[in-house]
Amino acid sequence: MSSKHKGVMFTGPSVLAIGRGDKMQTRRLVKNPPRSGVDVQDADWVEPYGNAQGLTGSWSFMRQTRECPAGQERRNSNSIAIDVLRPPYQVGDVIYVKEAYLPSITDGNAIKVAAYQADNYELKDGERWKPALFMPRWAARTWLQITDVRCQRVADISIDDITAEGIDDGCGNRCAMIAVENWKSRWNFLHDKPKPVKVGGKIDHYVSYPWDGKYSDPLLHRGKPWVIRPNPFVFAYTFQITERPE
């Protein structure tokens, strides 16, 4: 099996929703270009434009300046373009679902998967779940192929996209507000709490990415600056279940 296949972590409920065919999309935060010293999620960055420099599947972000406010032409000397950003997963890529699992050793000292946490297996004495972060390719049971990639603000999600994310209240567009609130709650559950950002192996500051809110001067959390970046840029991936690669 090729080493190029990457794994993507999903929660237990999402794993089951993918298996049922209810979840066909996922949204992941746009990360800053390495060694660039910029923050893509800063309030001054305006909407990205795609296929940057003629490169398919990439986006350029540009900083809004007084001479070039949002909504006007941004490709001039008054806007500062940063590195071209390419999402880690491109259309056509095959990825595997990383989920918490229980490894076991056979009589021949081979390692296999005894159970997956999403299936509500009850641990026995001495057993412990292996976090999804550390799931290797061989242990994966679900493989996905990327069929579409978009770059957008997280709050720009449509009702159809919310359904594709696995949130369905059974009443379609008639319950649009309920669907949006459910999606908002799910996003905030994962992203509105401060998470540490390390520099040189030590915590430098904390950051959170809530659905909405206002940019403000950094707060303090555990004695370190806490930066809030509401309505962040995300890569929206659409996928379909596929066979395990050879």
C-alpha cells in the first residue's frame, strides 16, 4: 500500500454517519503557511481567490488595506498577497478514516484490530483505546476518495452542505434555522475552546475558532494570550466511500 495515503481523524458519531452514507463532507481549518509569520484567520484577510497563479486546487489570500478595501480589486500593489495555499487533500486523493481502536496481539505476535470505539464496544479489564491520532493505515476500515474541495468561511455553509455534513432533522429546508443551529453547536463544541499553540516546544499562546463573534484584543488563558478568530476560513471537502487501495 502506498505511503502517500493520508489519514484524517473523525469522531465516533461521524465514523458511523460516514458508514451509513449520511455524511459526505467535512470542514477543516485553513492552516497558516509554514514559516510565513502570517495569520490567515486574522480579520484583515479578505476572501481568497482560487486557482492561484494558475495552480488548480489552490487559493491565494490577500490582506485588506485602507487603499484596497474588501469588495474592490485586490490584485494590485496595495494588497499584500501571501503564499499560495494548497489544501492537504486534493480532488482524487484517497484518504483513510482515523478512529479510536483497540489493538490486540495474536498467537503469532501479529497486531490486529480487536474493536473500534465507535461501535460501542465495552472494554474489558486491562484494555485501553488507542487514540485516533495514532491509527496506522493497516488498521483503517474506512477509505474515502475526495471528489470536491472548496475554500470558504465556516458560516457560509449551505443547508444542503449541512445535510451532507451528516446533520439532518428530517424536514429539509423547512427546518433551516434548526439545521444551522445544530451545525453551529457542533462546530463550536470542537473549536470555540482555547487550544495551545507551541513555539519552540513551549506554549506561546492559545487560539480558538468559534462560529461567530467579534475580533478583539487577546484575552488571557492560563497566563498566556488567548486569540479568538471567529468565522474562520475552512477547506470544505466532499468525499465518497471507496475501496482500500492495494
